[in-house]
Amino acid sequence: MGTATLDGKPIALEEAYRQAAKILGGARFPLVAGLGADIAGARAAILLAERLRGAFDHLASRDSLGDLDVKRSFGMFTTTPNEARLRSDCVVLIGAGLTQAWPGMLERLALGEAPCRGAQAGGPRKVVWLGPSEAEAGAIANAKIISASAQEISGVLAVWRARLGGRPVALDAEKIALVDSLVETLKAAHFGVFVWSASALDALAIEMLQNLATDLNATTRFTGIHIGGRSGAAGVTQTAGWLTGFPPRTGFGRGYPEHDPWRFEASRLIESGEADAALWISAFDGELPAWSRSDIPLVTLAPAEAAPARGLYIEVGQPGVTHDAVLMAQETGGATLRRASAPSGAPSVADVINAIGAEISGSSEGIWR
């Protein structure tokens, strides 16, 4: 059993479910946001948004859409971490914060190990890191570090691509020689891998990176690993795809799913007043909403330690910690069952949403089940 509060004061769970149903069911255009949940929780939340003819958005949808925009416009070379570990003889890390976005990256890709079991078996794996943070710069022994700010990365990649194609660039001779040396390393790779996180790159940098991979694939093999967004973003995106055909930032106001990254962006809907009630879900770490409005009726589902002082709060467990959960695993690129590491009686997101849905009158099964 979990706990619930209303403006910081304890209330019974059954009353909390009724209050949540009243808030969300009585809204003209409710927003289901945050969406930090496992796949079962994401499914329940999206079906609730459909039933209420509202909209849904994930707290890390900017990162997911950064990769998706490039993938559906230009295409994208990707591989699995296991294949990269076994076959890569050259790994190029792009941007800062990769070890935070994927805590097990160094171990999973064996970047701290010298031997390469791929096309050049037994030879050293070359590692290049463009634009790491100061703390990350020394994380990999013998890695070639190239300093660059987040704003400079797309320009650096453009220079690499130009020199790969034999085109002139406006740099002095010494810098051109360094770039050409790096480009020769990329060209000499038998199986190269770019690794990046959209949380550290803009769409232009991701597009430039994919164009560089395309150019390299004319003479060798280069692919990539994109690190998924935080709070279960990859699983929510997959769930949204099979339920609606679209990623987050999708609305049901006209009775069918419509995807629009601007219209259905959570903060914009709240700040403009288009959404008149919100369900905020952040089951992993209790991350708070980014919007500044404090007067909108709000229902929050989060772990006990993240209980807010305002609005209606219902405790939920942490996926893979307090209860078993199916999540998209970065290390395999697929849905994986995570057994609870510290089981508790806190309900899952899906359990709470189903209980709220049972209190909403005019039950509808939903056309996307």
C-alpha cells in the first residue's frame, strides 16, 4: 500500500483516486506529462490520455525527438552495444555527459580494454572523445581527447566531413594536419562506432554525425549507438509508437492521435493555458515539472521521497527497484524484465492509473488497445 497527500496533508488512497478522477475527468483538455514510467505504466498513461481526449508528453522527449527527427528525415546507422563491444576497432564518443547518461557505458563497450576482438583481432581499439566534460576527459586510458563545447561540436563534425571529402576548410595548416590525422584514423577503421546522447547534442550535430557516417560507409563500415533519454524515455517512445503510431507530444483532442512536437509540448500547453489539468508521472527519481505555473490542478505520481507540497500526490514505486518492471535496456537495445532489487508495497504507475480510471465515469475501452 502506498500513501497519498493533498496539499501536503495525508488522505486515504481511495479518496485520492476519487480526487484524481475528478480533477482529470472534469478537465476540458488534460495533460499526461512527465511519463517517467516502465512500459506498463506508459501504456496505462497513454490510454488514459486517449480516453480523456487529452495529450501526453515525456519529460525527456526533446532528447528522443532529436534522434527521431534525424532518423525519419535522413536515416541513421545504428548497432547494438554488444556488437560494438565485440567488433569495433575504433570508437568515437561525441559530447559531454555520456557516462551520466549511460552509467555502464565504459564497461559495456569495454572502452578501458586495449584488445580488440573484431576485424583486427588482438590489436588496440582506438578511442576518440570529442567534447567530453573535464571530469570525463581522463576516464579512458589512451583515449584521444578533442576539446569542444556543445555549441562547437556540429562545426567540428562539419570540418571532419569536409576533410574526409578532400574539401578545403578555413583553418591554419597545423589544425588541418591534426584533423587530417583524425580522419585517417576513421578511414582506417574496419568497424567504427559513434556514440552520442541527444541530451548533449542539437539536431544539427546529430544530422552532421549521420552524414559523416554515411560518407565513411562508402569505403569502410561505421555505425552508431545513441544513448536513450532518462526516465524510461526509450520505452515510452516505443510504447507510444505501437499504441498510436507516434512518439510523445501527441494529442487526442479530435478523437484520434495527432503528433505535433510544438502543439503538444507539455510546458507550452501549461504556460498557454490550453491544458487545464495535469497528471505528472516521475516514478524513477521524482523529477519535478519544468513549467512555472503553480495554479493548474495537478496530480503527481512519484516515489515517497519526492512527494510535493502542492496538489494531489499519490505514491508510486520505482520500476525495477520496488517492483518488477519491463524497461528498454540500453545495453541490449530491447525490452528487458528488471526484477525488483528492493521490493516494497508501493503500487506501480499502472496500478494507480488503473485505479484512477476505475473512478472516472463514462468508461471507454479505447480504440488503440
